[in-house]
Amino acid sequence: DDTVDAGQIRGSVGFLGRGHAQLEWTDGDIGDTGFDGYRITIGGHKNINDSTQLIVDLTYADYDLDGGEGSPSSEALGIGFGVRRAIGSQAELLA
């Protein structure tokens, strides 16, 4: 049975008016195998105009499978680019 049962906690904070940091922790099971890990993202944004921003992120992730001795783990680095646009006072689009 490959049913996934997992929980996740996320948090983020803005700093220096143009930066952001995010932390995410995940723990769960896929069938009889447990997994856990975290992801840290740091990034910033630059205004293109009053409602649009260019976003750049750097992410580090580390996940482990708990299947016994010699279980695999995974580490990754990522770079993200995007454009965020306000479509109202309480909504945004991100691409």
C-alpha cells in the first residue's frame, strides 16, 4: 500500500523591506516507509512597477527516508525566478 500520510509546518518572514525567508518541515509515511525533512528559502524582490515585482529565491532542501540502516537521503539546492503581481488589495498572482 503506497498511501501517503504526512504533516507539514511552514513559516515565513520578511526583512529589510525587500527580502524574505521561509522554513518548511515535513514528516510522514509512504506505506511502511517514514520520511522527514526541511527546506529553507531565502530571497528578495525588486519592484518593476506599483503592482508587479521580480522575485529571486535560493533554496536548500534535505530529506531522509526512514527505511532502516542505509536508507537514502536527499539534499538539493535550487534557484527560483518569478514575477508576482497584485490583483487587488488581498490577492496576488505568481508565475
